[in-house]
Amino acid sequence: MGSNEVGLCVINTASYNLKYEKYKGEMEQEGIIIRKALSTCKTVKDVDALFESTKGTRGVEANFGVIDADGGAAYYETTPFGYTKFDVTILWLPRMDI
């Protein structure tokens, strides 16, 4: 996990249910993706572009959480070949009073 000088913050967790035997490259490159995001990205949209540009070449089966200084927030489930983005700013969960 980490943050950069423009307020982008990234964290990840390992995922063991997104197996892709088709990918023959080196795995467990989450730290490389975080370093690239923190050194090149300013916003969640920039992280979207990073995941697009690394399709097929990133050795990850992981989840990433990202927030930026502009109020963007997203959660990504990633594999070497794709990702699913959950935009936290548009998700609505009902309040539950207990």
C-alpha cells in the first residue's frame, strides 16, 4: 500500500479464487503495479488507464483499492488479462440501524 504526493492512495489484497493458468509470466507482481500507479497516476481514471495498458502483461490475481484527492474511489478485482472495477462513489448501500 502507499500514497503519492498528489493524494492518490492504493492498497491491495491477494485473491486466491481468480486462477488463470493461461498466463505463463511471473506472478505476484502486485507491488510492481502499486509502484507504477503511485509514480504515474493522479486519479482513479489514471489507474483505469494503467489497468487497460497492462492487460495480458501483469502478473496479478489481486484486489486493489484506490482513492484520489478529487474524491474518486474504486475497488478493482484483477487478473493478468482483465479487471472488474467497482466505482465506490456510485455504489449505494442501505443504512441498517441495529
